Amino acid sequence: MSKHKDQILYFVEMRGTITVLELAHLLGVSDQTIRRVSQPLVESGEITKVHGALVSNRIASDPPYLARMKLNREAKVAIARKAVEIIEDEASIAIDTGSTSGFIALALRARKNLTVVTNSAFVASTLAIIPGNKVSMAGTQLRDHDGAAFDRSAFDVIERMQVDYVLLSASMVDANKGFLVHEQCEVDIANAMFNSAARAIMAVDHSKFEPQTRRPALRQPTLRHNDILVSDRNPPKEFDPLLSQIDRRIAEAETF
């Protein structure tokens, strides 16, 4: 597969739907080139062409991380756009393995000369190929369902870093208990990143403030007064005490 075909398939699969014009801008080619190069992918059934855009044909049997990226996609894209407004060129940032963090990593391709440490293979591969970026992949053994590392070497790399921001996510938000996840290893990595950062950005879409059948029980780090919540909607009033000291940045969801 040619370089442009690889890149087209990558962006379509990661975003679900993307316009031909946006793809042309991202790849630095003409829209005619996008249409020509994507045609074999359409004919083979890997993607679908609609008016002015390309759509992923990935199904529910996709790897879990890609499936998670499809959930509340518009909200996560909006959050990514808002988060990138906070992170300036030449910033240093630790990034976790959440699906929302994956979208933010894609959006961060617009920033220059970033220093990044992450235990997510998706985040690392997304940002490492940008000229001027310095990306450290924390860990050596990757989980099969999301390409994340939680071995001892991951902690060694993270603990050596001092960064401007840490980008965290959560599986659910509880009005009393705070930001929650399902696995202890995620909490441990989050704490290591949190302790290395001057400021935290917690990125969660509106669904995380709603009741869930499978409730997570493990707490992410408690946010400080100068930390930031980025979401696509204002949380319900019952969360006001939890978020009273936190800088809230709310983005409205947009479609591609």
C-alpha cells in the first residue's frame, strides 16, 4: 500500500468520517489526489465514499481501543479541539491511554516542538512522526487490547520526566468520589504522571457524568485548584462541589 493510502486509511479509521478537503490539508496534497488514491480503498470495501467525505467501514469486532474511539466521537473531537487551545507550542506533556486522549493526540499534530511522554503506543506513534517533536514511549510490553504499557520500565521513564501538563481521562465521574477508572495499573500510571506535571488536564465527555451499569471503583488523582476539566457539556449541578476549584473548559460538539 502506498504512503498516501496508508495515511488516508489511518485518518479515516481514527476519525470515522473525514472530509476530502480536510484530508488534503492534513496530507499536503490536492483534493484530486485524495479522490484518486482513495478510490481503490472504496472499491475494496475498506472505506465508503459519501458526498465530499470518506467514512470508515470498521465494525464492532474492531480492536477494543478503536471501538472505544467510536463512542461519543463528536464529543471527543470537540474536547480535543478545546484541549489543544490550552497546550502551546514547545510544551511538555504526559498523556495517558484513554480514547479521548487519542483524539487529543491527533489534534496535537497541529502543535510544534512538543515534548511528550506516554505509555500509549497509539499516542506515541501519532506524535513521534511530527518533525520537531520529542516523544518518549514509556514501557516495553504492550497490552493487546489498547497498546498500553504498565510495566516497571513505564514508571521509570515517567518518573524521570518533569512536564508542563499531564493529560488524564476517566471511565466515570462520581459526585462524591471524583474521577474513576476500572484498573489499578491505570491509577498508578496516572499518579506517576500527575506527580511529574505542573498542571493537569482531565478530559471527559458528558457520558462520564451519567450513571453506569459497570461502575469503576478506583480513584484517579484529586485535581488541584489550578487544574483543568475539559468536557463537551457543562456537568450537572450535583457535580458543582467536586469541580468548584477547577478551571472548566466546555466545548460544543461539532461534526466533521
